[in-house]
Amino acid sequence: MSSALATDHLIVVGLNHKTAPLHIREQLALQGESKAELIKTLKRRLSGGTMVVSTCNRVEFYGLSSTLSLGEEGLTDHQVLEMISDVVSERCQIPIDELIKHFYIHRGDEALHHIFRVASSLDSLVIGEPQILGQLKEALEESQSFETSGDLSILMERAFLVARRVRNQTGISKHVVSVSSIAVRLARHIFEDLSERTALLIGAGEMGELAARHLHQDGVGRLLVANRNLDRAVALAEKLNGSPRALSELSELLVTADIVITSTGSQEPIITPEIAQAALKSRKYRPLFIIDIAVPRDVDPRVNRLENIYVYDVDDLSQIADENMAQRANEATIAEELVKEELLKFHRERAQRNLGPLITALRTKVHTLKTQEIDWALSKEVVMNQAQEKLLRQMGDRLTNKILHDVLTGLKSLAHHPQSEDVIEVVSTLFKLTLPEEDLSPSSEDP
Amino acid sequence: MNIDLDPWFIGGATLFAMSGVLHLSSMWRGNDAGEERSKWWSKISLDISLGYWSLLLVCWLLHTGGQGASRLWFGLSALAVGLSYRLIDRRVKVRSLGGVISALIALLAVFSYQLSGEPSLTAPSVDSSMPTTLIIHIALAVAGLAAFAVSASMSGLYLVVAKRLKSKQLVMGSKRLPSLSTLDEINLKGLLIGFPLYTGALLVGSAYAFGGSGELSLSYLVSLGSWSIYGGVLQARLTAGWRGQRAAWLTLIAFIGILLVAASYSFR
């Protein structure tokens, strides 16, 4: 292979939350054995590096193989889509036509750009969410464990570097956007160490349960679950690893708890200023954080006016989530630029790496030709003294050096040119040069 | 050689003020890299300012032989407040307080500049002729002021965080603010350390004052008023379990009283 531009052989085929409905994504969400089989089958068909990324919002197949290159010997987009759909269809029981309808395909630079964007969480449903990077790493590890990753590993490592840079240099993942995460973050503004605190979950709403789970994961010391129906409280408490309480004990519970999450179906507020004031006095004005996720509200808005009680209702939390989402969108614009910059940098580095061998090969070829021609001339029966022979050799050197000088200067100046890879390809074809395989690994100066 | 060190004192105050600005600006950096850089700069600027200030105080002591105990009082107070903050910042991340603390130190440095070092009745020289009671009074007052300054800064920040939480303003920089519980805890510790020291300073100061003119000055009364508020807050916190905004407000008011007393010495 001449100066093999490996990213030309890179391909991404997949579907995500933008191109496929949930039921299709659900059917494609492969796990364990079936996923392993799929990776191995793809590897056999493509005879190159393969990897499968499967999350709840995307399923993507990454391939790096000369079979995938465009051109006379390579496969067309449709052929690639058909081949992958065929393999996937067998395992997921989705018709090939249906799959092709939802699949997208990216090749070469576009594919690499896509991978960089996915790793940087710019293509996620919730922009900036941190899970995708871990999921990509897991996918790569899985592929490495089946020995199917090939040179894809190097490209993926590069994508992880880009993602880290995006994360470090922009605020894309700074602002939490889920209501339950915001509730926990707010609690941390009031209480430093949640392990010393008691949380009280009132009612059995789904969002309340989710927030309680988040608190539990964040290490809240004790969780109390109160409900009008004690049996339901017991069931929910078991599920959440908490202690059940009757809602009739609310006044006492408000003295004990530090964080209250309430989501009952009550039509009237269950926490009134009077109840809250009495609790505040009994708790010696220790701060109390109340998250009211119920609609209509469980907490009278006047309670927030009381000293050391902080009440957040569902609108407050949603507003914060929206503001944070807007902040992320702003940061995403900066992140997109960073990704483009990294893509360009990647190409420049590769061009620089390829230029060295090209220049060496070109110089060797011209000098070999020169030597051959001088030797040919000297082999003829022309009488030359030492001075004349020396002059002939000097002339040969001067001629080749003068010819090479302009060519090599021109090539070196191309190192930072976006089209340098094409030029390398052209020069190596014109002069019939054989270049060594390129090294895709990141340079040491990478962040 | 007679060197005028006064401009160097105002230079110190400027350095602390600049450090305060750097601390405040570091709270509004958008990304991690920028945040780390500005965090480093704000920290280093305060360290440089404190180093400069220590050196200046030593030079001033050597040059003047310590004429003007009030200048020393304020100079040492500024240093003690800065060092206390750096000590707390190592254990609990309260970088957001750096701006307030630097501004407070700059204020004490200005007070210190105001006192030209002229020997007077209220500002005797720090030499063998200086009464031991006055030296002890200054030492205790400096340490007490440092503890109260930390306590007051925590109270100020507590009120800011509480207000933001109440009004649902989770603006940029909020993440870098410490939690209410941390602020409350450090506030209490500051009071527990500062109150006995300040009590000692008042007792020794009273003994010195009554031994001299025997008059009850306005500054003395304000000091006593601040001490009473501190005593009240501490008692309420320890026995009645007081927490939160009310305790924070009272701590701030008491500290303003102490600052007024300090200012009255400075601009006399």
C-alpha cells in the first residue's frame, strides 16, 4: 500500500436518537453474547478493525479496513449499508430495508469528525453528558478483548484525547440538567456532608423517587419514606433502602429531616407556614431544604419566606435545568470549534509524519538515478582523467541537488497545508515511490 | 539613613487590593483550565502580598525601633488575618472568601498607613519602655481580630449563599461557594477562638487604660458593645443551638463594631 491514508478506510454506520425511534433502538440494543457475535462477524466480513458502540441512544459500527475505501476496489455506501444491515438484521429481527432507512453512514474525514463529536458528547441527546466517553471506552475494551479493534484503537485514543480537551477547555459538562441531579446539587449547597443528614421522601411520585435515589447514591445518611398508606411506604422504603413512616407523623418528621422531597397527589398544601414554623423552632433553626415536585404544590409558597428553610418547586428546578441547558448549548459552539481544530491538527501531524519518508524516498530515488547514469557514462569507452571524472560527478551532484532543492522546499512548505495528504499521494504515485506504513499514534505533544 | 517607609505601606495595601480583585475574578472563570490558572494566580498574589507585608513590618521595626504601637497592631492584624485565611483554605476550600479577606487586609493596611509612626500617648513605641500589659493587650487583640475576621467573612458569605438559595439564583460561580453548613461551622470555630482572646485583650486593655488616664473612651465602649454581642451570639449558639442567618448577621454587626474601634485609632 502506498502512503496509506488510513482514515480514508474509516467508516461509521449507525443510528441514534435523531434518526431512529425508540422501539428500533431498543431492538438494536445488543448485550453480551449477541453483541460479541456481531463484532466477530463484522470483523470476518471487513477483515480490518471493528468496534460496536451500543447505548440507549445510539448504536454505531466503526470499521477501519481497506475493503471499506471508496474507489474501484472498495465498497459503495449502499453496499456497506447492505452488508452491515444484513449482519445486524439476522440478530435483531429487523428487516434490512427498515434498518437502512434509519442508518447513517460517514466515511474518511467525516467519520473521524463524527467519532470526535460523539466522544466529546456533542452528538448526545443531552449535550455534555459524561457517560458517553465511558461507554466508548468500554466498547473499545470489548473490541480489544476480541482482538477486533486493530488500528481503530489508535484513532479512538485520539478521540478520547479530544474529548478530554473539550471537557477541560469548555464548560460543556459543568451545568447539570436533570431535575433530580439539580436537587442533589442544591442540597450540597446547604449541607457539606450528606452522610450526616436525613432525607424524607413524602408520597410516591416517580420524580420524587428518582431524586431520593440520587440522594441515596450521593451517600445521604438516612432515608425516611412517608406515605398516607403505610403499606406503600413500607414497599417503597424497602425498594430505596429506607425506613417507612406514616404521614400523620409529618410534624415530627420535619424536625428530624434535613432534606424533604415531597410529591404527593394532595390538592392542598401539606406543609403550611404554621407547621414549618413550629418545626423550625423545634429543630433550633437548623436549615431545612424542601424539594416540592408535586403538582399542585405540597408546600405553601410562604414557607420559603421563613428563615433557614429553602423551598424549591418543580418550576424552579425546571428553570435551572433550562438555563443550564442553554449554557451547555453556548459551550457546545466553542466545543465544535475545538473538535474541528483537533481534526485539522490530526491531519497536519499525519502529513508531517508522511513528508519525512516521502522526502527521503524521493532523494534516494533521484540520487540512485544520478549514480546509475554517471556509472553508465563512465562505462563507455571514453578516456577521462581523474579531474574530468570528478567534474562529471560534481556536475551530477549539482544537477540533482538543484532539481531536488525546489521540489523539496515546496514539499516541506506543504506540511501545514490542509491538502498536503493529497499532494503526498500524487508525488508518490508520479515518482513510483514506496512509502512505509504510516503511524497513526498521537504525537508526544498532544494534551 | 532616614528612609520614608510610608509609601511602602500604601504599596502593601495596593497589593492586597489587587489580590482581592484576582480572587473575585477567579470566581467567574468559565472553564476548568481558565479556572485553575486564575485560582493559581489569586493564591500566589496573596502569598506574595503577605510575604511583602511581613518583610515590610520587619524593616519598619528595624528602621524605627517600633515607634507607634498602633501601626504594629494593624500591621500584625493584617498579617494574622491573611495567615488564618490561608490556613483555613488549606483544610476547607473557601477560595470564594479570598476576595473579601484580601479587601479586609487591604483596609487594615490602609489603617496602618494612616498611622505615621509618630510617638503619642495612644501609640507608644515598641521598646523596653512599653508596658507589658499593652504588649499583651496588642497580642491578644491581634489574634482575636484575626479569628473574628474569619468568622465575619464566613457570616458574610453565609448570607450571600443563603440569599442566592432563597431567591433561586444559581448563577455562575455558585459551584465554588462553600456549603451553608461549612460556613456555619467555621463561623462558630472563629467565635470560639476569638471570644476568649478578645475577652483577654479587653481585660488587659482595661487594666492599662484605668492605670493611665482612668477615662472611659468611646472606643472602649464600642469594643465592649461588640464583645457583648459576640458573647450573646456564642451563648445562643452553644446553649439554644442557634444557627443560620440571625447568627451570621449578629456576628457581622459585632465585627463592624470592632473595625470601627480600629478605625478610630487609625484616623485619630
